Amino acid sequence: MERDRRTHVATFLVEDAIAMGANIELSDAAAHHAHVKRLAVQDHVRVTDGAGHIGSGTIASLERGSATIEVNEVTIVARPPAIHLRAPMADRDRMLWLAEKVAELGVASWQVVRFRRSASVSPRGEGPAFLARVRARMVSALEQSGGAWMPALLSDTTPGGLTLANDETGILLDVAGAPLPSIVSLPSPDTPVLLLGPEGGLEPAEMAELQEKGWRRGSLADTTLRFETAGVAAVAVCRALRR
């Protein structure tokens, strides 16, 4: 089959299975987005299920509130080496910014950690409504970056509830830690799980608890970074070393 190499004008995350010849109906929000972007029937677009499948096709129908994509090519994208992020419950706007950027970098999972100092932050990102906003930001980032894998969104936890699998290395970002590249550089087979502390840092009891559970401290700079700066930088370093 001759492949269509025209430029894709948009990418949409879909819930339906992506298969050759399938007609996929976009969600109301995605159909609205197509109208906002002034797309038209026969425009070349892509769809992804967030689980490694990307379909190329054309807009078969487009009406106010509804749109259908006809898929004519399917690509399976291998999952990239996993990088997990554990972010502090903090200022909600800064959390949303971080969620968007790490989705572009292809983190495998996102989990919010409620530290003791998180309780003093207002307005902070918490609750089901906020988690829905996080997912919406990640969906937008995935669509704009052309990614094929949607991060898993895990339930909020506390430092005591953080767990590590046998093949994972827990890394707490800390200015006093070892240089991050020295911990995550290949040929180390372990998957990095990056933990960002809250504004003001961890309380001594929280730090001691994490170290007892095997979390290592890793640093990015000689200065103390804001959590969203450290998060993007750390994921980018890991992604560059573990592509």
C-alpha cells in the first residue's frame, strides 16, 4: 500500500482500538478542538490510544460536536525505557506545568506525594477535579508532542506509602546528593523513580524514613531548585541517558 506522507495537522487521543480501516469517532472535546483549529474533511491527522498505537488517517466527517477519523495506517511504537516521577503536593499551577512538561518527555507514571509541609500550601493541587486537570494537561502534551504512551496516574500517597519494585532505584532530588547522571547512567538496569521534595524541604523524620527504605539522594546543581525545575531537568537527564 502506498503510504500517505502529507503533513499531519493534528493528533488526537482516542479511547477506541486503532486498526486499519477503522472509523474512529472523536470525543466531544476533541471534535470541538478540531473546529477551533479550523480543520476540514480530508485533512490528514493522527490518532493515538496512549498505549503504543498511532494511526494515520483523514477526517471522514466533521460537524459541530462530532468528528470521525478514517484510519489508513497503523504504527506500533515501543514503550520507551521507564522513568517514574513522584511530585510533591504543591501550588496547583506549578504542578500542572510540571505535569505537562514531563508528559512530553515520556514519563511512565505520575504520583503526588503529600508531605507534611504540603499542608501549608494554598492553593494546592489535590482531589479528583485536580487529577482530571492533570490528565487533561498530559493529554494535550501527548497530542502536541506526537507521543504514543500516556503516563499512568497513580493515587496520591505519603512518604511512608511510597514503594519501589525490585528493579527500581528510588532517587530523591537533593542538592547534597550524588550527581544524578552517576546514578542513572547505563549499563545500570534499574528503572529510576524520581522523587521531588516540597517547598522548604523534607522534615528530618521523612528524610530518615525514605533513606531507611533505600531511597538515594541525587543532585542536579549546586543550588536548590524549585520542584518543577528539578522535575523537568531530572526527567530530561534520565531520558537523554536512557533512550
